[in-house]
Amino acid sequence: MIIVAVNGETHRVTAGVTVAGLLAALQVPTEGVAVAVDAAVVPRTSWDRVVVDGDEIEVLCAVPGG
């Protein structure tokens, strides 16, 4: 198990989990979502990136309207 922060909350996750796997485990919808790991945006094409212990992840969801 590793520890990561997602939107400021600590989570214990399985070592080797990818960004996509983390979103699935947290039941985050994948449409209209942007992800940053350690302040660097991770393009959807790179969501197979493995999350490592201590990563700080921000998940931003688009909100319709304005």
C-alpha cells in the first residue's frame, strides 16, 4: 500500500495503481475531468501513469453553466 493525497485528502491505495485506476477506485467520473499530479497536468492519454507514494493529486471536474 502507498499513501497519496487526492484533493487534499489522504488515501491508501494499492502500489502500482494508475491514474485511471485511482479514479475508478474513487468512483470519479472520467468525463469532464482534469487531473494534475504534483502540480503537473496529466493528459488523458497518460492516465496509464503509475501513482507513487507521496503523490499529490488534484482532480478537477468541469461544471456546466457559468
